[in-house]
Amino acid sequence: VKTRVAGRVHALTVRDVKLSEAGEVKLTAKDFQTQAQLIVREPPVEFTKPLEDQTVEEEATATLECEVSRENAEVRWFREGQEIRKTKKYDLIVDGRKRALVIHGCSPEDAKMYTCDAKEFKTSCFLEVT
């Protein structure tokens, strides 16, 4: 925290702000008091390792894997624009910063474009089944 006074202007600079530091900030000077809310937002989730196109044989298991910029990132998976949920066919893996979609028993119908969506950023790949 750094304070600065330039004439009648008082400034407070807070560096390396953490989410837990959000809240009310008060300035008191003799008989004067003012306050404001410090709002802290997490930066958008980015992909530090994007998805890569993949080819698997029919009946094999495909693992589409990417990496996000922070461990608590929430992502959604899509196949040709349709959201994928966990089923016997699909497993959704979260391991630290790694995010993976596991597709069991691949068939020619699974040869599609898959997308991992983290709101502001997305990564996509094509799965080929031979």
C-alpha cells in the first residue's frame, strides 16, 4: 500500500491486490470521512496450452487436453456447438490447471470439432476417427 498527497488530492495505491482484499476503504482526516468499495475481479481465464487436432482409431478412447491459466477455472465442453455433459461416453477431467475431455469408444460419428470454452477465451480441435 502506498499513499500520496499532492495539494488537496490524497491517493491510495494498492499493488498486487488479491480477491480477499475486496471491501470497504475509508479515508478519515480530522472532521472529514469518505469511503468507497474496492472491487476486485479475477482476470479472464486464458488457455496456456490449447487443444490440438487428434486422430484415433475406431473404438479407441480419445483424450482432448488443454491447460488453463488458473486452477479454479470453470470451462464448458462443446461438440459442434452442442454442450457435452458427463456420461458413459464422455468424461470431463479437471486436474490442477489441466482440462480434458475423454471420449470412450470412438466411432465415425465422433469425428467432429470440439471446443473448450472458458467464457472470454475458447480453444478448439478436430477429432478424426479412422
